[in-house]
Amino acid sequence: MIKPICEVKQCLLDDREEDISQYIDDEILSLIQRLELKHPDVHLGCLQMMVKRHLEYQSTKILVQLTDKYNAAKKELGISQ
């Protein structure tokens, strides 16, 4: 399980992380199953690799957005480095 790094004491994710992780896993599995049904002629390995690439892209996009938000907040506060 991936542990979030949060500076807030008693982060609300602490007691919800397992539920959220399970929800994400279930959604990904459900998506792959729906895609299999919609495209039965596509090789399952190729389908899973396509989903993997899209998830990697989305996770990178989220990281960039968080970094931009963090840098903007630092700038507003006048914090350098």
C-alpha cells in the first residue's frame, strides 16, 4: 500500500487509505473488464498495456498539477527553494 506523505497531523487519509486504494483497484479491474467486453477481438495483454500507459500518463499529469500548485503556493508566500 502506498503511504501518502502529508504534513497535517491526523490526516483524514490515514483511516481511509485502504478503502480508497481498494476502490481504485476495483475501478481499474472493472474498466479492463468493460473494455474486454466491448472489444473481444483485442488481445488482453495489449489491452492491459494500453490501460497501463494511460494510467501512467494520468499519474504523471496529477504529479505535475500538484507540483505546479505547490510551487504557486510557495511563490505566494514568498518562499524560495
